[in-house]
Amino acid sequence: MTRPMRGIVHTLRDLARSRPAIRLWMGVLALIVLVALFGPLMAPQDAFAINPLAVLQGPSAAHPLGTDEFGRDLLSRLLIGIRPTMLVALGATAIAAAGGTTLGIFAAYGPNWLGTTIMRGVDVMLSFPPILLALLAVGFWKSGVSSLIIVIGILYIPHFARVAQAATLQVVRQEFIEAEHSMGAPYRRVVATGILPNILSPLVVQATLTLAAAILLESGLSFLGLGIVPPEPSWGQMIGTARGYLGQNPLYVLWPSACLALTVLAINIIGDALRDHLDPRLRQV
Amino acid sequence: MLKIEGLSIAFRTAEGLRPAVTDMSFEIAPGEILGLVGESGSGKTLMSLAVMGLLPPNAVVTAGRVLDQGTDLLGLPPEALRRRRGAEISMIFQDPIASLDPLYRCGDQVIEAILLHEPIGRRAARARALELFERVRLPDPARAMRAYPHELSGGQCQRVMIAMAIVCRPRIIIADEPTTALDVTVQRQVLDLLRELNREVGAAILLITHDLGVIAQTADRVAVMYQGRMVEEARTADLFARPQQPYTRGLIGAMPQGRQAPGQGLTTVAAAAAGTTRAIALRTPPDPSAPPLLEIRDLDKSYRVPGGLVPGARTVRAVDGVSLSIWPRETLGLVGESGCGKTTLSRLIMRLSEPDSGQMLFAGRDITHLSPKAMVPLRREISMVFQNPYGSLNPRQTVEELVGAPLIIHGEGDAASRQARVARLVEHVGLPRAALSRYPHEFSGGQRQRIVIARALALNPRLVICDEAVSALDLSVQAQVLNLLADLQAEHDLAYLFISHDLSVVEHVSDRIAVMQKGRIVETGPAEAIFAAPRDPYTRALLSAVPRIPGQSARSEETAR
């Protein structure tokens, strides 16, 4: 195993040992990831098979969670629909985190003119509601998982940049950064060992928030018909469609919503624990 | 009269109650000043908070009484206690600028305090506040009334705090490190003022400090606290003349007094308990005929400060035509009050900022305009020990990574040899081997400063800049670190630029001293000469303001012999 991989495994193992309650949530998240990976194999029925005779039914032996407006099996659609949602959320967060953190650190630690340029750009982007920009971008481009990842990822770069810039500004004022300079440390070392580990806490929190927000934005776009294109299911798109059938089959909207809420909750709780764990000062000995 | 009987305070923790203060008893008569000395963590601030009824929520009083004229303050309901605060018991805090509300004018804050406790009109209260500002000898009291806290200096803010504390003629004043944040000349004035006013007001003052000099100058009686217990109580003169307990003897011995005698270090508390003194390594004296290690010529650095409402920026000359030389194996002490440009100078020498003009020669080579890249090899030769041991260590790195950082940056040796060198360094500064895998927050201030020193020595530098290296440390820890620095100097032939505002520390360690005021060096010379016969009026003022403990001059003559 490569060194960073081993580091991640160790961190997760220590995290699981440190607090019993975290194990439960790690279990939940592991399950979600498993479903995302192997969902299509687990689906009991064809998720695209239309049955006009059994639309909007409640749970039954044939359809454990009921059926949608075309009589398709909801359980199967849920199991398949997780994949685009999770892909978009993780991919977009990764892009936002990498891009935003880099920009934020440059803005705070680089020359003044660069910082000003970056932060004004960030301000401009932040002044538009993300859904509007996403609508524009997806509308002009094409819909689908890859374009959603890129568009949502770019949209959340300013948020990360703001958090990273503010945190970096605080860190670079501290004496240990001065100490690194006085030892003749090159800039990349100062960033890698001095700045990055010390701004990790707010970034991890921001990442969990962005994951949740990206899922919601994906859902919103799919709901508007600009995200995942039917008949391909995604949780957000399902929630959007189900809203129209609240009267006929109230459970239809419940399943994807509950799954989405559980996923976001698990991510947020583990993110919080991870932040505490990564900070040696907060770690429980 | 304030009387404390058998007061014990404990912290609630997961493992049960952890005692922090145990069985404290003392009393203070009206008009008397009782000095409470102890190091950080000895429980002195907790004691004072208990008297004010302001204990943190996780602390509980487990036994004892706090009697103010026979009433037990601990038994009072919160509302009654609140009414007493300010009117009958008042407090002066450590950081005057932080203790005043930055959004209100100083005058209004004092008027507010008067109106809160006395049934008089605003106009009368204003007159009273103005009169008080005159009494605490604020220059231009009318202006101070209108000024916001940030517009006044630290000393002036502390005068405002004192005015606020005595405004209702309280019976008890608790002063918690009232002058620790102030410069020594200002400290002198504030302490004198406190003493003088107390003769009129007649309050019982509890003066909490870690500084024995302040106690010697101000208190009538002294109580010494150690690990939550009172170890000794005596009249001030008696305590300094005949300390009874080993801890007190250690504390007094740890105070730097006069020049460091060859081979004789400062007494530490542990050494005093064992009845021994601490020996330090003998060093080869510096050779003044050799070429200097570092030579600074006419160095200038100014900053532009935004003018606020006034258009245009103001220029502040932080370093103004400074010339200095440091010889190999020499300690040059640089003293001056806060804002005099000491730290700017050290940053210039480290090339962390660029000088406007002037020249710096290191071992005969001009380093003033070397590019950052060309500076890198030179950074092996000059290293720095920072002021704040809490801020100068990256909290995310282990001691091993921290101390090994210079080795990695300069590509020194392979992983195994680096590891061995780091282990030796850590041992060398007196830390256990187990420290290597631990993080900075697991160490005390003194231990952290040892880590910083180990890091500074990692590449065998020739010059170490100590910027207020011991200012944040307790007296006994300061003594240990000063002894360590002396040992290391002898062993590695180091030259130190020792920057400090503390004259007794500078006098103790330095061969030569440079006095800095407003960016200029006003006087340089051998330490003995400067302390014996200062020529510059500023040096004289600085020296006379240093709190001395009784019998000190006799003592330093003794060590000089």
C-alpha cells in the first residue's frame, strides 16, 4: 500500500476506535458506498420496466417500497439512483476542494495583487445564486453526470476559496510560519507542512457541507430536468418527480428523501469527528 | 478587612474533583497591600476569582470562607454579590487595553461604573470621573475622557482601569498582574500610583503577580503560593532577607541579579530544594580583536502607517540608522521598551523583511541584498528563538518533525542520521526521549521553549537571535532556560543577540548591551559599564525603573568577587 493510502486507513481505524458512536455512522456510510458501487447488481427488478397497471402503488410483496408513476419498482430505482448522486457529490466536492483550497492559499499567502484579484473574482461568483449559474451552464452545455460534476464543482470553488483564504490568513500570521521562513524553508514546504495541516479543520467541515450542498444542487437540477436525464434515475430527480404525486403515493417521496437525509447526516457527523481527530489538540488521549 | 479561611477550590473533571487550591488562609487589613506570588498554574488567579464570586463553571469551592467584614461572600446569593462587585470589591486586570470596552469612550465607561453604584446624576458623575482622571494623573484628563481605549497607551489605559476600580472607594481591590503587560518605566509609575492612592482610599489590596520585583517594590506583606498551597507568608523585607522555605529560596535565587558569574548559573527551585546551586559550563570569552561575526551599519527601515481620518500615510521609522557588531562567542543584549524597533531589527537581520538602506555583514560577507536563494546557506549560520513558545511551534507536527525541520530543509544527511541527530538534540536540551513522538500542546511553556532551542541548534549555527526568548516563561523556568542557553553557548561557541525588555535578564546574560529607543541605539557598551554608569538619560530612566529586591546590590557585588 502506498504511504498516503496507509495513512488514510490508519486514520479511519483510529477514528473508529476513538468513539463508539462513530462506528455506527461509519457503518451507515460504508453501506451507502457499497450500494453506490454494487447497486445495479442488488436491484431485485428491472428499474426501467414500465407497468401501466401498477402505477403509484404502496409497498407490496412484489414491490417492497411500492412503484412510481410508470409502475417501475422504487427499490430498484433507489438502488440505482444513488450512483449518479454520489458520483456528482464526491466529484464536485473534490474539484471544489482542490480548486478552492489552492486559490485560497494563493490569495492569502501569495502577493497582494494576486490575492485581491482572486478574492474579487470569488466575490463576484458568490453574488450569484449557485442554482442560477448551474442552470445557465447545464442549459448551454449538456446534461449528464460528468458535466454536473464539473459545473457543481466549479460553483463551489468560491466557498472553499473563502474558507481557505480566511484560515490561511490566520495561520500565516503565526510565529511558526515565520520560523519556517527563518530556517530557509521553500514556499512549497511552508504550504505543505505549515499551512495545509493547520487549515484542515475548517476545510473538512466545508467539505461535508459542500457534499451535502452538491447533493441538493444535483437534486434540484435533476428536479428541473437539467441534471440526470430520465429514464435514468437519481435521488434528487426522484424527489422532484415524487412531489407531484404526494397525494396519490406519499411514500414515494419519503424513500429518496430519507435516503438523502441519512447520507448527508452520516457525512456530516463523520466529517465533524474527522476534524476533531485530525487536530492533535482536540484528540482525546 | 478581607479574611480568607481555609479556602479550597477544586476542578470538576471526568475522574472526579481535582484540587487546584488547598487550604489557603490569610487576611488583609485596610490600607495594606498583600502580594500573592506564584507561578502560572499555582492557583493564584483562581483564588482571586473565588473572592469576586466569578469562578468558572467547572470550579467549585470545596471548603473555607471568604470574609468581608464578617460576611461570608461565598454564601451570598449571586445578586447580592453582583451589587458588591465594583462598589465594595473591585478588580484591576492584567491587560488594560483588552479589559476596556473598545466601543465606548473611556470617560463614559467610568461614568457608567459610577451611575451603576451611586444615586447621583450624570453631570455629577462626569465631574467625579474627570476628577478621578486627574487623581490617577492621566495627562490631559479632558482628552482621556473623550478618548477610546485604542487611542491611549497601555499605561494610560491601566490608569483608567485604576480610576474605575477606586471610583466607589471599594474596601477590597484585587489587582491581577496589573503591570505585566506594561513597560518597565510605565510599570513603575502605575505601581507608585496604586500605593499612593491606597493610602487615601484605604482598601485592602490583593496584588497578584509572578514578578518578585513588583512585590518587593509595592507589597507590605507577601504570600507565596506553590501548587495550590500557601508555602510561606512574611513581611516583604523579611521574606527577601530570610526566605524560610526551599521553594521561596529557589524563586528568589531564580531571579537574575547582576552579571552572570563564570560557571555559576541561576538557582532553580529543584536545586534549592536539594540545597545545591546550578553550575554552568565555563566558556571561552569573546575575543574583541577578532573580526566581528555580524556587523550592521546604518540600517534603516520605515513603515507607512495609514493616517486614519487624516489623509495621507504617516511614516514610522522603526529602525533608524542602527549600527551594531557582534563578535563570535559574545552575547549582545538589546534592550528597549515595546515598540522601540527591537523585533523589526531582528527580522531585518534574519532577512524576513527588507531594509530601506544600510548594510549587514555576516562573517565579512555582505548579506543585505542577497536573493532568497543565496540566503539559504546562510540560514544555517543564523537561527532564531522566538518569543512565544506557544506560537512558534507548528501544532500539527511532532517534536521529531519540528526539531528535524532545519535538517530536512537543508537536505542534511539521510533519514536515519537525521533521526539520530534529532534524538541527541532533544536529549541535549533536557527533554526525555519519549518527547519525540509527542505534539507541542502536550508540553509546558518551558519545555516548548526547549524544543524551540533544540530546533535553533539543529544545524550548529554561529549566531542565535533570542527575541524575548524567556519573556513568556515563569521565573523558575526562565532560570532553567537561561542556564541552558549559557551551557549551550559554552559548548557550541555560540554568539547570542539577546533581545529583551527585561533589564535584569539582559544584565545577567550579556557581555555588551545596546539600548534602543524609538528605532535608534542610544547607548552601547560593556554590560558592567552601562549598569554602573549609564550615560544616556533614557538608559538612566530605564535602569531606575527596574524593580529591585532588597539587598540586591550587595548580592551582585558578592557574585562579582
